[in-house]
Amino acid sequence: MVNTAVELEVLEEKMPESPWHNKNVEAVKELLEQALSDHPTAVVFRDLFFQFKGRRYAPDLAVVLQGSPPLESIGFVYRVPEDGPAPDAIIEVAVSSRALGEALGDKVYFYADMGVKDYLVIQAFPEKPFGLWFCRPNLGERPNSANEAFLESLGLRFLVEGQKVRVFDREGKEIVPIREALERERKQWKEVEQRLIETLERERKQWKEVEQRLVETLERERKQWEQERLQWKEIEQRLNETLEQERRKREELEKRVAELERKLRGENL
């Protein structure tokens, strides 16, 4: 454990960070933790001092894949190799020219001496597109500007688009923050819901049109049937009138026949 005096000294050395710096460091930290969630021994440290051979720096983010001591046993200083192994990868987020100069300067030699395998600097100046600087300090490399960087120790590929850092695994699958993944799922479900609503609306309109055509057909059939009914009614009426006329003619004929019969009987008498 680090003694109290050392811890107080460390606290005095730490400088406050800007909200912009904090935002971008936290965003990258979230991506790292999500990408390494399947590595039970991996630990992502933020702003922890790493001390080696009497020197120390507190990188924005440091990843120790195996052998990290229990978190509760770490104070403000992680001593290499007394407390555990050197970080496998270190990431710095530089939000100013001064911070970028420091990240590309003496820190590189310190991380190389400590045995860091992958070193990534994210140039995140406000109101400017982000950039990347990458090297493998343990191989004696110096940081070079790059469009993308593959951190072999972590199996992760970093690239920047505008002011966004994107991370991909070995298979090329993008590591998406949980909040962003949930937002994407929400948008996808919203799009599916919208398409479903539109489909249902089209179906409703189609059924409405079919229903309207059916109603119109039934109305035409009803009117036609009504016309035919009226026609048959007229025919029936004319037939009844004809039958009535014939009945009356028959009655008159029967009366005349009866009168003639009476006259004939009278003459015979």
C-alpha cells in the first residue's frame, strides 16, 4: 500500500481536467470496458499513477489484462512491478497542443521503459476533427499520426470520424456503448413500428376501398332489385286489372245469357 505522505503528494500533482476532456476520456473508457467485458481479469484504470524506477505518470486510461492486484489494495500509485505488471495498453486523450506535446514527449520513453505494448494518443481538440497517434513503445517505436490504430494486446481497432472515436474487435464488429446500442435498438424498433403502422394503414385503406366497392355493389344490386320488384309489382297490378276486367266481362256475359234464357222460356210459354 502507498503511505499517506505519498498519497498526499500525488494528490497535489494532479491537475483538474476540463469537462471536454472528461467527457471524451469517459467515452473511451466505456468502450474499453465493454470491449473487455469477456476478459474477467482485465482492469481499466483511469488517472492512476504508475510508478517505475522512481518516475511516475498518471495516464488517462491504462489497461492491465492479467495480474492486476485487487482494487481495494491499490492506493493512488500503482508500482511496477511491486504491485503488479505494467499496463498492456495506455491511452491518452489530448485536448490541447500542450497536452499533445506532453503525450508525445517524455511519456513515450517512460512507457517504453515500463514495457507498455500499445500506446494510443487521441488528439481531441475542441471544434476540430479528432486524430490518432500510435506506437508500440516496447518495440522502441515513436508515435506516428495514423488514420486508424490496431492495439494488438487488446485485439481492438480504433479509428476516428469527425469528433467520434469508434472501436472494432478482431472480427470487425463495432463496439457500441450500451446507451448508444439501446438507442439504436429503440430507433430500429421505432422504424419497424412506423413501417408496421404504415402497412396497417395501407391495409386499412385497401380494406376501406374494398368495403366501399362492396357497399356500392350492394347498393347497385339493391337498386336493381328494387327496380325489378317495382316492375313485377306493375306487371302484377296490370295482370290483376286485366283479370278484373275479364271477370266483369264474364259476369256481364253471364247476365245477358241468363236474360236470353228467360226470354226464350217466356216465348215458349
